[in-house]
Amino acid sequence: MLDTNILIYISKKHPPEIMERLRKFRRGEIAISAVVWAEYAVSLYKAGIDGGQIDRFIDVLPFDRAAGDLFGKLTAKYPDRTKGFDRLIAAHAIAAGVKLITNNAVDFARYLNDGLIVENWA
């Protein structure tokens, strides 16, 4: 599952090493959370980023009940309100049983003991 910051990095910089890495996956093997899509859409509209490249190879996973339940548990454990989007994304990745690909692993470090697996591709 890709995080918002890695999507923005890909969209703006088109880094060849990451683009090559993404090409190795088939459709359905790489996804983003509906929460990531919502955050990314802000960049699409505010900054005029072209998201067409992303749509071709990434599926959007709906934020479901399991993710919502896990978000509630994480929020009770870590009540810091300023990390709401990151917590939603972390909860979704943990609930889906997938690795979170990000360009900012520090934002997600607190959730590693809760089952989050993070990898930085940048």
C-alpha cells in the first residue's frame, strides 16, 4: 500500500528507479487506501498535479470496518489529534495485512509495535 507522500513524490519527480519498481507489479498488486486517495486528491486539485499516471496501475482499497476498528484502538492508544490521517492510513495497512510504502517512515514509526510494516522506496 502506497502512502500519500510517495504518490506525490512519484507524480512530481517521476523517479526512474521507483517507476521501474512499480512496472514489475501487476494491476492489483499495488494499492492505496481510500484515505490516501482523499489526501492525494487535495494535491491533484490544489497543486495541479497530474494523477493520470497513478490511476493506470493502482487500485483504491475501501476503508472498511476492520480498518475503522483498528483506527479506534490506535486513537485510544495514541490520542494525538495532529496525526489523524497517518493513523487512518496505518490502521488501514495493518487491517489489510499489507506493507506501507512511504517516503516518510518517521511519521509511522509509532505504529510499528502495533503490526505496521513500513518500507521507504525513496
